[in-house]
Amino acid sequence: MKVVTTAAFLQLCFYVTVSGEGSSETAFTAAPGDIALLPCYTDGNVTPSSTRWMKNGREIISRGHPAAEPSPSPGQRLTVLDNGSLNIQEVVEGDEGSYLCNATFPNNTIQTRVQLQVVSGPENVSTSIGPAAALPNGTLVTYRGSTVSFNCSGSSYPSHNLSWSFIGVSSSNGSLVSGAGSWLDFRIEDIQPAAQGEYSCRAQNTVSLQAANRSTQLLVYYAPERHPECLWRPGEDPSHVQFSCTWLGAYPTPTLSWGENHHSRGADLEGHVYASDVADSLAVAMNRSLLFDGLTLRCAAQHPALAPGQEKECSFTLKNPFPEGEPLVSALDGTNVTLTCTEASSLPPANTTWKRGTKQEDVAPGSKYVLSVDGPVFRLTIVNVSRDDEGVYFCRSENPLGVRELEVYLTVKTSSAYTGAIIGVFLAALVVGSAAIIAKTVYSSRHRICLGSGFGRMEEDQGDVLSLVESDDEQIFQDAVPRLPPVTNGHHTTLVQIHRIPSSDHEDADVADTSPQHQEDTVQTEEPVDLVTF
């Protein structure tokens, strides 16, 4: 803290005003503790015979002829010197006022008026800025968006004026606020980086016009809300890659670190830290020996404006290439065919090319081979396919992690092969249709096949009548069935009579219910039955 002190000597700054006819008034200022010497007259060659000093109309000390005066006592603050001047030891605040000196000479009397002003300060000027944190060099730090209060105080006698000023990048010297009193404050809401600079409080004594300043450097830290941007760039060799991390718009410059992380966002860097630097952008070059599938590379940004748990980061989870497509493709001789390969999972994105043959020769685009890319889909169109184009093709994808290939075999067929295939399909359909017709016919005539003697007599015995009886005696059955006369078509029509003959097991139980006359059911068929002939 800077303290303003006043040296113990007589202030020589004065002003003269006319206070009456033939008289003048001289003003002096002195600080508490100083020695004040108030002159009685300006010509010091003649010593007055007597001197009398009055303050505010009241006599405070006098002195006659110097030879007759005793020496002043050691503890006395006020003394009159030989030339009539008033000496005040260790001035206090109550010593201020209007003094009148009457100096008597042999021929005349001279009056001299002196105005003494006791002033102190400004001193103990201090400032308070907050909320803010102090750096080792005394500079204060606050954060963008905060509400910051500024306070200044000091002490002066009899009074002082206070004022705040600001020196920044956009302002060389700007007055913010001023006022009288022992303290002065103001505040800035939602402080922004433009408010970064030097803030000064000035205290000035209203009487002596002495001033004291207290300055403080205030920094406004800030960080962008977005996360760092992680990018990659292939190296000169396909097995090398450069990962870069950029985080612009932070003050002061952040600390960026590249490292491994196998856990979720927010965890500290684990494993090896590849690079770390105080910079807005950080790049690290890596080769295939350091990379593997599933490895997560994380760039973390550290900054004092970020609260714990609000770290900013970006990351890559590396993946091997994995080209996908149809492994077998066939085409007709003389037509165009397109081989398709899709690779969308690799990270960093793989470089995908088409190769041909077991030697994996490059497929050069031209009138024969047309290469096209649609996002992750890579197509190879072969124009006017011939037998020479038949063989194996490779969709080759490579990134810094490794190489993966999709093998596609192309078969070229002539038109005769397709004709034979069509005939074969036709014959197969014909056989299947015939089998279906036969099966349907058999199913519809299943009752004739099961009860008769097959298909041979279906046409011969269509006029026979089926006669069913419940007796095991063949003779009784034949006697009970009369024959109808022959018909003109050469077939017989049989009348079937069904006689209910009780069995021996139920004779006793049915004696009471049977009547002398048997119940008889007669059924005459309307259509000939070919299954049984009598």
C-alpha cells in the first residue's frame, strides 16, 4: 500500500490578499507534526521592541525587548523569535486560523496578518475490486459475465475528492465516476473483455490540492463455450497420420494435451500423454505402430475460466477399415456390369481403391473402366464385358491402422448358357405341373381306389349296387337279396336290403323288444357302384 507522508518543514506556498487599509494577509499551509514559522514583517534588518501575536482576535503570546525576555521552556510549542516571527512546534489540526502580529518599533507599529491552514493527506488510499483473484504479481483476475464492484477510500484533512479512472485497450484515459467523501464505489455488471485494463483511484485534498493515486490491473478471463475441434490429416506415408486440436477464442492461451482415454468424457487423461503445450492449436504425428482398433485419442483443454467438471475436449475412436459388398457377381457377355463396395466405418477415413487380378494391378479409369464415388459407396463399372474381364477384383481400403480388402469374383456367361438355363427351368416347371395334376386326380378318386380293385374296373361295373348286411351268414344274405331283371345296357341293377339280425350276445336282452316281424330297411341306389359286384 502506498502511503503519502508530509515532510516536517514549512510549506512555502502562499497567497497574498488585501485585508484592510495598508495591510496584507499571507497564507501558509502546514501538515500535522510540521514546524510552522509565521513572519511578523518582511524587513528583517530592524528588531522590534515588542511583539504581540493574536489568533482569531485573541492574544496568544507576546514578547518585549529581547534582552529582557527569558529563554523559552523546552515544552513550550509557541515561541516568538527575535525578529518577531511566531514559531509553532509540531503543528496540530487546531492550529489553523487567522493570526495577527503587532510589531512595535521606535518610530511606528506594524501589523501583519497571516492565515495558517493545517492540512493532511490524502493518505491510506486503498482500493477493493471483487470478486477477483490475485495473481502473484498483484494483478487481479475476474471472469467474463461477472458483476464486479469497485471501491476506493482514503483519509485527508480537512477533506478530499475521490475519482475512478480507467485505461484500457480501447480507452487511453477515461473518467468513470467521482465524488466527495471518505469512500467512492461503483460496479460493472456482466463484465466483458473490453473492460480489461488499469483502474485507478485518485484522492485529492480540497485545501492543499495534494493528490494520491492507487492503481490496479484487472484482467478479464474468458473461454469459448464450444469444445475444441479435432481434425486429422494423412501423412506422406499411408501408415502415418497427424491429429490436430484447435481451440480458438480463449484468454489467456489455454493448455492443450493429446493423450489416450479408454473411458467416458470427463475422465482424466489415462495412459500415455503424447503432447501438451500452452497454445491455441496442438498437432501430434503418429504412425501405425502406436495405433490400434478401438483406441480413443482425446484432446483436453485446460483453462482457468473453466469450472471443475466443465472441461472442454474432443476425441477420436479409431476403427479399422471394413469394406462390404457382394463377393460373387455374374454378367452376360457384351453387357455392362457394376461392382459395388461400401466403406463407411473406418476412422480416420480409409483410402479406397479398386485392384484387379491376383497381382492386384491398379484399375485405371477410362473407356473400359468407369470409377465413381457416392459418399461411402465406391463403384467400378466395366463396359462391354467379355471373357477377358472374368476373374477376381479387390476393393482395397487402407487407413493408418491397417489394410482391409473385399474380394469380388466376376463370372462372364454367354447367351447360349442362358438359353439352356431357360429350357431347364421350363422343363422343371412342366414336371412339377404334371405331378400336381396327377396328385389332384388321385386325391379326388381316393374312395374308389381304397374300396375297389384299382383303376381297371372303373369303367366296367358302373351299374352294380353295393349291398351291405350285418350277418356273417353268406347264404342268408344271398337269399334275401332278389335280382332285378337285366337292363338293356348289359349290367345288373341290384336291390340292397339290409336286415338287422341280432347277435347271440344280445338275444336275451332283446327278447322283450323283438317282434315276430323283423325290421327291414331297403336302400336302392340311384347311381351304379363299381366297387363290389354280385
